[in-house]
Amino acid sequence: MLEVAVVLGMLGMFGGMLGATIEDQNAQQEYQDYMDQIDQMYLLEQEEAKLKFDEAKRQAEKSAKEAELQADLTDKAQDITETSLATDFNTAIDDLYLSQANDTWSWNAAAINAGASTGNALAQVAGSGVRAGSSLNDAVLMESSLNSAQLQFSQDAKRRSDNNNLASVLNGLAGQKFGIYQNRVGADIQRGNAADLRNSYAEGGYNYNLYQNQLNQLETQRDYQYNKAKKEKSYHEGWYNVLNVFSAGLTSGAAGFKTGYNVGTTAFNAKTPDYTTLVK
């Protein structure tokens, strides 16, 4: 009876220890595979983040160069506009000067002609024997006064027209100068935005810092999962493994011993007659 219990106990203990050893080895391999997977996924996610950042940086550089080129074209266009504007303005002023000079000559000629005509008319009146103060003499003086008034009106009208033209030229100049200034400011803003976009991907920039933060998050997640798996793996190796095997051996041995003892007891009772039944 005792011998059977001991044998089954020993078999149970060795079986339990062997099973615990195999179980720990399987668990170690399982957690090691999981840790390797964590490392592999971390490297893949890190590479993907880098690829996305590099592509975004390339697109940003392309957009920045296009913006700077457009700003340069805008500046060149304003240079041409400024040259054309200066030429047009100088031409308008020159034309105005020539017109006023021509008017002066015309007005002087008209005044001379009017004076000569009046003088000739008065001479003819005097030669005809008409006395001063007569109606014919008054008519000559009235015609002279009318000619003078017409000449003065023409001069005033032309001066006003010249002033209006000059004001229009100056207003146009001011408007076009403002347009040139506005376009140059827009070009400078484009350059500034291009520089900001490019710098955001440089070290210390906004998008660069976002990328670094993403890498830090990936590393933090990797470390957490890896260390957790490593800790679980440690429960199946080293002294933990020895304790697990020893504990499984004791548990299985005790169970085998108990089973053996019960089997031995049953067998012994089956061979031994029940003397109590023989007593009458």
C-alpha cells in the first residue's frame, strides 16, 4: 500500500516537473516571439513616420520654391510696370508742356492779329473822315473787345483743361504706384510664408517637433508593451522557473501519492477478509 503510494507519488512529481518545464519553455518562447513582434512593429511604424515626414517636407519645399518663384515674377512685373509708368508719366507731362507752349504761341499770334485788325479798322475809319465816337468807330471797338474776350476765354478754358489733365495724370500715377506697392507687399508675404513653411520642417520647427513627438509616442508605446511582455516572460525563467517546476512537482507528487495510497488501500482491503462478518 505505501509502496504504491510512493511510486505513484514519484511518478506524479516527475511528471509535474516535466510538464511545468515544458510549459515554462513554451511560455518563454511565446513571450519572446511577442517581444520580437513588438520590436518589428516599432521599426516599421518608425520607418512609416519617417517616410511620411520626408514626403511632407519634400512637398513643402516644392511649394515654398513655387511661391518664391511666383514672388520673383511679381517683382519683375512690377519693375516693368514702374518703368512703363515713369515713361507714360514723363510723356504726359511733356505733351502737356508742348501743348501749353503751342498755346502761348497761338495766343500771342491771335492777340497780335486782333490788335492789327483793330488798328487797321480804326485807320480806315479815320481815313474815311468819320468822327470819333461814331457808330462805326464804336463797332470797331466792340469787335476788338469781343476778340479780346474770346481770346481770354480760350486761354482760361485751355488752362482749366490742362489742370484737369494734369490732375488726372497725377491721380493715375498715385493709383498705379499704390498697385505696385500692394503687389510688392504681396510678393514679400509669399516669400515670408514660403520661409515659414520651409522652417517648420527644419530642426526646432512646428512640423519637425510634431514628427519628433510622434517618434517619442511610438517609443513610449513600444517600451511599455515590450517591458510588460518581458516581465511576463521572467515569470517563466530563472528562479521563477525553478519555483514553478518544484511547485508543480510537489503538487503532482502529492496528488500521485494520494492516488497511490487510495489504490493501495483499496487493494489491501480487497485481499483481507472481513472478520466482522464471521462473528455470529
